[in-house]
Amino acid sequence: MKSFQFARFALLTLMCYGEKLDEKTINDIEFANRSMIVYSKKLSVLVFLPAISNYIFHERVMTAIEMQQKQKELCVPLINVRKQHRMQQNDTKESYVCSYLDSFLNMKLPEEGERSLTEDEMVTLCPKFLNAGTDTTAITLPRNS
């Protein structure tokens, strides 16, 4: 089952980032995503009176910021590699496989003056794709009793 879960997540990262990643990177991305999901339950208290709860639960806020920074450290280099591949693809006739990330690199927001998505926005959206793919696959698999 562990091999299947790894293969599933490796496929999701390929679909998301458009790059074949090594095992360590895939495991790091999976750990960062899973940690953020689990920890986000502790952040629900911040919705009630944010000014006060941010002060009282400052440690939780700081931990969440550190976790987001880890996701950014993992994702931004992949965004940059993808941007490079796209520029090189324009110069050559090499085949190019479009990824989920490519849809963000192409995106323009008309209601905001045709601006492109920022790296931070892409870093936030890519884990959502990975989590959605992981959740739907996990639901369809039978569990050992």
C-alpha cells in the first residue's frame, strides 16, 4: 500500500508541476502538504475575534507561517523551472506537456487589470490540487480491516 501511495503522489506531482521529481522531493512535498492540512485544524480558533485570537495564539500563527514558508521553499523552484522550460519551448520545436502549474502561468486576471498570478498565489493553489487528488483517490480505495 505504501508503494501505491507513493506512486499516486508522484503522479499527482508530475501532473501538478510538469516535472519528474526525485523520491526525496516528492516525500518532502507530501509531508509539507499533509502537515499543513493537519495543523490547519488548530487555526480555526483564529476566526473568532481575529485581533485577540492572533495575539493569544501567536505561536500557532508563527507555526503556520513557518509551514507556509516550507511549502514556498519547495514550490518556487519548481515554478521557476517550469517558466524556464516554457521559454525554451518557445525557442525550439520540442514537445511540451502542459501541467496544472502551466494553467496558472498562462492566467491573466481581467478584473485586476490583466495581471498574472503571483508566486505566492501559485504556491497556495498547487497544494490544493495535490490534496484534492490525494483525497479522491484515498476515498475510492478499500481499507484493510
